[in-house]
Amino acid sequence: MQLFMGVFRGEIAKLAARKKYIVFLVIEVLICAIVLLVQMAVEHASGIGLRGLNLRMMLLGFFISIYIPLIIFMGACDLFSSEVSENSMRASLMRPASRFKVFFAKTLAVYLLGVCYLFALFFVTVILEIIGGSSLHGFFSSFGAYLLDAIPLLVMALMAVFVNQLTRSSTLVMLICIIVLVGSYVANLFLPQVGAVLFTSYGQWHNLWIGTTLPFGAMIMKIGMLLGYGMLFFCGGYYIFERKDM
């Protein structure tokens, strides 16, 4: 376990050393601030107060569906395809840790990157709501929604890691991941029966629990589908990673 934690901390350090993730975090904060300023301008123009404004849930849909997945795709590319193309993956594999531990540590680091952006969004929006004079009504329910939405983010990270095993080109990997993401949203929009079986349909996982309550059988089926996608991506990704000549 100590060896794995050493590998994991090393992968986290690699991501933390890339300044672009700080830049994207700043952009996330700016987007939240701009939305709040727009809402305050509307309040000033219309005389409608912001006491009922829930910035946490208002912005969650956009970030969980588009912004954070793109961050996860970049993180997966940085730890997998980019290292393979730059021949720096060999340094990771020269450590006494097994390939499974290296693969698992990298995958967990990619997922943690997405989770950090998710909860950074929560705390930034809470602070902005306090600054804007809005009440924090529904604080715990919205926090629970963020916790629930962290679950499908894991499947998104596993998908990105799996695609990274198929090619050495990080540009091609990003393109494939974006096509999968956009294609699944388009399918869900125009072909709801097809979109309902895609893992991206459960990005806003909190809607299934906090919103309209589904029958128990339907919930079990959806949980099973999400679990199945996760196992497929993880096992498939590790199988290719284990046999890849690096």
C-alpha cells in the first residue's frame, strides 16, 4: 500500500506541475463570477432579489456535462498517451511497482483531478452566493447532488483512460473523447432510446435521486449499467496497458 501511495502521489505531482490546470481553475472561477454579476445586473434592472438564487445547481449542469469532462480528457492524455509518445512512461514502469499499480494510480489521479474541479465549483459558488447576498437554502441537498455527480465522473475518467490505450497521439485521443461525448449527447437528444443506454446519459446523476424518483427496479438497472461501463473500460484499458510495449 505504501508503494502504491508513493506512485499515486507522483502522478498527482505530475498534474499539479502543469500550470494549465491552474489556468482552467481560474477560468472556472471567472465563469462563476461572471454569471453572478449578470444575475446581480438583472436584479438591479428588475428589482428582483437574489435571495432565492442557487448558483450551485445553476452551474452544475454545464460544468459536469462539458467543462469537467474536458479537464478529465486532458489529464488522461497527460498521464498516458503523452508519456508514451515522449518515452517518459518507461520511467514510471522502471519503479518497483507493478503495471497494475501504475495503471491504477494514474487512473485514480485523473479521476481525482475531475473531483477537485467539481468541488472547487461547489465551494466557489457558495462563496459567491454569500458575497451576492443570496441565502444558502438547500445547502446540504446541493452538496449531496455534487457527491452523487462524482460517481459518473469516475466512468468518464475510465473511458478517457481506455481511449488513451488505443493510440499514442494525445491529439487523436482528445478528438475521439470529444466525439464520443458530443455524439452521445446528440444521440440522447434525437434518439432517446439509444441515448438512455449510454453512460453519458447519467452525467447529472443527482437528477435520478433528488429529482423525479424512479422505481427501485429502474434505479438498480441504471446503477448496473453504470457499473458495467466502468468495469468494461477499466478492464479493457488495463488489458491493453499490460500488454503494450513501452
